Amino acid sequence: MPNAENNKKKLFIKTWGCQMNVYDSRRMADILRPFGYEVSEEPEDADMMILNTCHIREKATDKVFSELGRMRRLKDKKEAEGGQMLMAVAGCVAQAEGDFIIERAPYVDLVFGPQTYHELPEMIAKLTGAYGQDRIVSTELDTQTKFDALPEENNKQGVTAFLSVQEGCDKFCTFCVVPYTRGGEFSRSVEQIVNEAKALIDNGAREITLLGQNVNAYHGEGKDGKTWTLPLLIEELAKLDGLDRIRYTTSHPRDMDMALIEAHRDIEKLMPYLHLPIQSGSNKILKAMNRKHERDMYLDIIADLRKARPDIAMSGDFIVGFPGETDQDFEDTMDIVRQVKYASGYSFKYSARPGTPAANMTNLVREDVKAERLAALQNLINEYQLDFNTKCIGMTMPVLFDRADKAGDKLHGRTAYNQAIHVPGPARLMGHSANVIITGAFANSLTGTLELQESVLKSA
Ligand code: 5AD
Ligand code: SF4
């Protein structure tokens, strides 16, 4: 391993998209740290620049090219001064458009997908070393080797941490690029996950969110050599001292089995919050989306979840304007929101992603109709969000504090229902849970005061 101390280099990573990309960016930094690369918040003068991209929605490639154009000026400047800046494009746009990027942006040195970043040191060596290779595109989709090759988690993520347990997707919803950019489903072993969780806890994590594109399809090798599903993994992680809270995201309704639903009843550390996308409330559109479930199945799952854990807060994703969506189909989506009464929700205008089956569909919805539907849906979701938050006023809830403001007298934390909350209190409560009386509610956050301020302070 090279001597990191003698050869410090500046690494700038810009990340777009989902938590999975945030996780990947951190792991890229982990891989490069032993080679002398230190993460910098500023792109100027970087020795290596990585744009970790997202391909899920519209204009993804355009955004990458305009950012590349900006960054290129920094590279030109550095090279004019006799330096070198390696420019890399990573993530899902890299996976989907690798050759196009290399062709259109001749200043890009390296393009690699989400499943090959563990080979970064070799790729850099090829570019800069004796091989003198000009440019590299690395977009294999074999996930099997990546996690084995990653170094131990050694990055301080703080009080709330993310841990990737599953990657890829076999569901092939007709609008979605994920099965093409991230590849098929793959689950890490329980042992590997538990070890990473322990390292995170040693570094101060009290809450861990298990990540996966289809996390509840998890089927990794268990401690007994058999295949374990997500509830078994959660049960195992719940045994870890020092870990207070477990969450998981993102789930597919089809993989929401009874054992997982009952885990919400039985495992205290599993938080009463679930992000469960439905995408549309219309059976006709669900079928065209190849979602493999109907609206009633989704509502039944939520009824079972609420039986198991009556206070569970629900969140979802919705797409408006999928090809063929009529006013009535859209009304069916609005009706789902009314029935489920989401505590939070994310809605998007459908955009055709090249290479997906829906991109060839006809009967497109006009842009102005999509925009109207999106606004109406977002208003409705906001109403329920605000309603959920308002109902919390006067309640006392445990809050896990994960950030303090600069002055050190205000704290930011999360309730069990994943609501952001601001509370006056001393910075020393960071990383601790304390009971908070909820005093105010907004659409996206709460305010509150510490319940037993004095006694909590003494014990903290
Ligand atoms: N158009 C609009 N939204 C999309 N999503 C995924 N693909 C598309 C697309 N082609 C949304 C889905 C998914 C979320 C991460 O992004 O709602 O759950
Ligand atoms: Fe995409 Fe559907 Fe897989 Fe989710 S379940 S990642 S929307 S294909």
C-alpha cells in the first residue's frame, strides 16, 4: 500500500441522486484514502474529480454535461499551471451513457459504473502509471466482487448512518432505469453487514438505515449458511449494543411479507416509519408500469402494517403522467393518498428514460397536464404531511439528536417517525436520545422543547 502521508492528493466528489449514491461516494473516498487522497469540499485544484451521477429522471445526461463543462475549466487551469486533474464520471449516467460521454467529452479520463468503483486504484494506475492508458470506460455489472473488495468502513458518518445491504433490481418496472444501470439483485452477507454496522457504531452511529434499491427483497447468506431475509437481518442487527434505531429503504410492495410486517411489531429498534412506493393508484397504470401489484394489494399491506404497528408513519413515491394516464387514473392516485394519509411523499412527472419499455409507449400525456396533476398531488400530500405533523403537537417523543448549530445552543434531530425537529438545547446532547415535547408543526419539520431538561443534561 502506498504511503499516504508523503503524497497527499485532493479528491473532490460531487454526488447526485439517491442515498445509494451518497453511500457509494463515501466508499470511493474510503478506497482512495490509502492512496493519499483526501476529500475536499472545493473542486478547485483537485487532483481527482468524480461526478457521481443519477439517471433516474429527466435531463440527467444534460445536467452531467453542463457540470462537466464547468469543471473542465478548472482542469484546464490546473494543466496550464503544469498540474494534473483526473476527471471521472461515475454512477448511473456513466453506466448508461459511458461511451457517449467519452466520445462527447474528450477531457474526461475515466468513466465507471456503480459496480466497478472498487477497481478505482487500478484504473488510476493505468491512467497515470507506466501503462499510459489514455482513457478508461469500466461499466461491468457484476456486483458479486465489489463488496468483498471494499476496504473496511472507516469514515465517520455521524449519528445517523447508511449501510448498503442490497443492490440492483429484478422487477423491471417499465419506466425505470435501475435494472439496467445497477444490474440484477444482489445481497451482501449478514456477516459483512454486521461487521460494517459495528464499525459504524464504533464511529458514533446510533441509527442505521439499511439501503437497497429493493431492500426488502434482501436474501443474503446468513450466519448459518442459509439464506436470510430482511426481518432476520434486522433482528440480528437489533442485538448490537449501542445501536438504538434501524430503518430500511426503499421497499417494493411485492416483497412486503408477513415476517417483515411482524418485525415492525416485534423489534423495538425498528422504527415505525416505512417508505413504500406505489407509483400510481390506478390498476390499469400499475399494469402498464409492470409493478406486479394492484392497488388493493398495496392497501391490504398497509392495513396489516397498521395492525402490527398502529402508529406506523407511511411514505411513498408517485409518478404522474405515465403514458395513457387519464383524469380518472390520476384521481385513483389522489384517492390512494386520501386513504393512506401519508406522513410524507415524493411525486414526480413521468419522464421517458431511454432504453426502458415505457419510452416506446404511445398515448403520451401533455406536459401542461402533467404539471397540473403534479401540483395537485403535491398539494394533497403536503396537506396530509402537515396534518400528520400537527397531530404531534402536545405529544412527548424521543428524539435522536444528530446535529447542533454553530452557536451550540440549538439541536437538530429526528423523531421515530423520521420527522426533522429543531429543539433548543446544548450541543452535548448530540448523539443522544431525549424526550421532547412537540410545540410546533410545519409541512417538513417540527419544533419542540426538551422534557426533562435538567435531568437529561445531568445524565448526558
Ligand atoms: N419518471 C419519473 N419518475 C421516475 N422515478 C423512477 N423512474 C422515473 C421516471 N422515468 C421515480 C419513482 C421512483 C423514484 C426513485 O423515482 O417514483 O420510486
Ligand atoms: Fe425501478 Fe421498479 Fe426496481 Fe424500483 S422496483 S428500482 S421502480 S424497477
